[in-house]
Amino acid sequence: MILALSGSSIDGSLYVDVVELARRSPAWWDDMVTAWSAYGLAVFAVLMAAAWWRSRRVGARAAVAALAVPLVVVLAYGVNSLVKLLVHEIRPCRTLHVVTLESCPVRTDWSFPSNHAAIAAAAAVALFLISRRLGAVACVAAVAMAASRVWVGAHYPHDVAAGLLTGALVAYVVMKALLRRPEMLARRLAATRLRPLLVA
């Protein structure tokens, strides 16, 4: 079943207010937010790599948990994309005809929920469950990513909120299940050519 969500009736006025504020803001700030919106997901990749590198010194179990983080992020992206296909919410930049910082995606690139927000939230939650310090940095970055997607005009506020929730839930459930029994996976991987990934 495909739902045709009309996002403008939910928080369209808030979206317009944010986009108008972005248009009145200093160019240097808009450039910085736009760059973060476009390339900020790379920061999460760096944080995941750092978590894995540190975990190798702790032991195979920790390394397995760290290696699972990017897989969990991909899974969250898949779940979020499935929801997009079911909901079919048209991008606000097409529905409300406003001038945005980011070029409006094609009409069939659905808006709800935000993939950027889901990926960021999944990475943040998964990282937090294995490293409080890296996870805290990732959580701040995830909120910044979600806010930037509204600022540049790509999403309604409810799109990014739903993306954050979807990514966080998927990551929490999967990581919690994995962290209950990492020993068996660690033993199996340690017996393969992947062993260098587990130990320093």
C-alpha cells in the first residue's frame, strides 16, 4: 500500500520559516551548512573507522561490535528507503515552490523520511553503544545533519525527525542483539583471513 503524505499540512509553515531564515543569513554560514549537508556523512565514516581502530586494541569481541556499525548503518538506510517507497511524500521544495539553498531533487526522490538523518542517527546510536565518547560526538553531528537538511530546503522538519527515529531504532535493536553474544562471531572471524581486522 502506497501512502501519499502531504507534508505541507504537517509543518509546511515551519519549513518555509526556516528556508526564509536561510535566505536572509550570511553567505558564509549558508555555505558552511550546505557543505555539511552535502558532505557531513563522511564524518560518521571517520568516526566508525576510529571506533574500529581503537577496538582492535581491546580485543576481538570489541572489534566485532565496531565492525558491525557500518553494517547496521546500511541496514537502517535500507529500512528507511523502504519507508520512502511506501509513503511517497513529494519534496517540500516542489510542493511549496520556495527558493532553497540546495537544488530541488527530482520529483520521484521522495522526502519522508530523510535518508541523511537516518544514516546519521544509526551511526550515532551504534557508536554510542560501543564508545560513549565517539557516540556523543556522533549524536551532536547527527542532530546537526538533520537540521542542515531542513536549512538547505531538502526536507520538512518531520522528515528529519522520522529519519532520526528510524535510524536510531534500527541501530539500537540490532546492536543490542549483537552485543549479547559477540563471542561466537569473534571466534568464527578469527579463524578466517579476516583475523587482522580483529586484533592489533
